Amino acid sequence: MTTKNKKKDPLGGLHSIDEKMGSIRERIYEDLMQAPKFSSLHPDFLNRMAAWAAPRYKSYKEALQAAKRKIHQVFGMYLKDDRSIRQAGKLIDQLSSSSSEEEVHSVCRKILSMHSSSNERLGQIEHYFFSSIWSITGSPEHVLDLACGFNPFTLPWMGLTKNACYQAMDVDRSMIVLISAFLSKYSLNAGTVWVDIVENPPAMPTDVALFLKSFPCFEQQEKNSGFTILNSLKAKWVVLSFPILTLGGKNVGMQTSYAKVADELIMRLNVESESFQIGSELVYVIDMRKNIKL
Ligand SMILES: C[S@@+](CC[C@H](N)C(=O)[O-])C[C@H]1O[C@@H](n2cnc3c(N)ncnc32)[C@H](O)[C@@H]1O
């Protein structure tokens, strides 16, 4: 036992505060890992959530509840319901190498509609969304899709060239498994990574990093983590986007507040950017070429 921070334990014995926090954190972590709802989230992420909650609450029970609430806030609200992953899996099973373009499009549209972030983008993917971005960045040879959610199912409309490489990453293994199953049928030049991006931001160089609608979710997890991730990317271009309506479709002034967040970020990064609105998404295409650390 360390002697540092040793205090009279209100519950009895003499324990170091560090030791007690450590064991509460471990218990929360184990409980989160075993909860069916959270077991597909990356262990690094659950460990971070446990470490966040443990010192903030008096009792283990309160801390566990707080960790669960936070996970729900940053992650649990986007899928239509608990069955979405299973339903999406069944749709992917229907595809084969001989599926027509029409069949692939129909499956992808259905899956995109199951996640609120991509559902809101559905009306724009065919004509505007990616073409507006590539018209600024040029057609990329390498794309990283950070905190991708179901966005990889927009690949049929992304307009990437045949040799382009696309990599999608997310903290949720069930999504990553689903996306991998789709990619193995759809594209040879694509891959997935199951990762907590706060703990392990991607180190590989890329032409374009998509950081779509997830910046607020990172800031909720850990203040400043969105900026830290952006600043550490080895990307020539970053596409940062924000939702401008609530999940319920209400206009509560998010456009103004996120525009302020983006302007501050771009100023901190000391880079140039172009911005526009596509559907209900506020998009910033940020030129990081003068900052890139290869
Ligand atoms: C609001 S959704 C955005 C999904 C997608 N980028 C889009 O716009 O369609 C946020 C996504 O971030 C993922 N995510 C949250 N925290 C993460 C983390 N620490 N590391 C990796 N992915 C994370 C969630 O699993 C979820 O898929």
C-alpha cells in the first residue's frame, strides 16, 4: 500500500485515496464490460469512462450510474433501436458479389436510415454531399472516416476512384463488424479499425479525414479532445461537420453555436477553410496542408 494521500476512510479501515479510487474504477470498468449494452464498446473507452466517473461521486453505485449516463449521451442515442445492428446484418447477408447496383443501393439506404446522423444525410448523398467536398480537396486517394457510425454505407455514392483506399474507424465493435462484412463484399480497397480515437488517434497519413458530426460527442467525453485529435491528424484535409438540428429535428440555434466552435477551432489551428450547409449539416473543409506533420 502506498502512504500517499492516506486519510481516515469514512467506511472504516485506513486506505489510500488512490487505492480506493483505483478499485472503484476497476469495478465500474468490469461492470461496464459485462453489461450487454456496452460490451461492444472498446475497452479503452470503457476504461476512460470508469476513470472519469470514479473520482466524481461519493458511492460506487452513483459513479456507475454516472458512467452509464455519460456513455448513453455520447454514444447511445444515435441508433433507431436496439435491433438496428441485427437488422442491418440481415440486410448485408442478402448481398453477394453478383448483387446489382440497385440492390446494393437499396440495402445501403435502408441501413443509413437506421442511424440518425446518416439518416439526416440521406437526401444529400446522391448529388451534393461528397461532390461538394471533393470539388475543394480534389478526388482523394486515401480517406479516413473517423467515428464513422454508418457513414461507410455511403461508399456507393462517394465517387472515390477505383484505386482509392478508404478506412473507417469507430469505438463500437458491432458497427465495425457490420461494416467489415459490407466492405468485404463491396470494396477490396477498404478496411476498418475498432478503436477509441481519444486514446489512440490515427497516426497514418491521409488525403482527407472525415470527422462528421462527432466533434461535439468527443468534447462531451473529454474537454479539448476534439481539438487534440484534429491537431494530431496527419491529414491534408479535414472535413468537420456539425448537425444544425436536434435529434428530434428542432432548430434551437445549434448552427450559430457550432459555427462559433468551428471558427475558434480554425483560428487555433491557424488554417484556412471553406464552409457550407448541406441539408441539415454544417460542413467545414479545412486545409491542413501547411500544418501536416509527416
Ligand atoms: C454522431 S455519430 C456520427 C457518425 C458518423 N460520423 C456520421 O456522421 O454519420 C458519433 C459516432 O462516434 C463514435 N464514437 C464516439 N466516441 C468515439 C471514440 N472515442 N472513438 C471512436 N469512435 C467514437 C460513435 O460510436 C458514433 O458512431
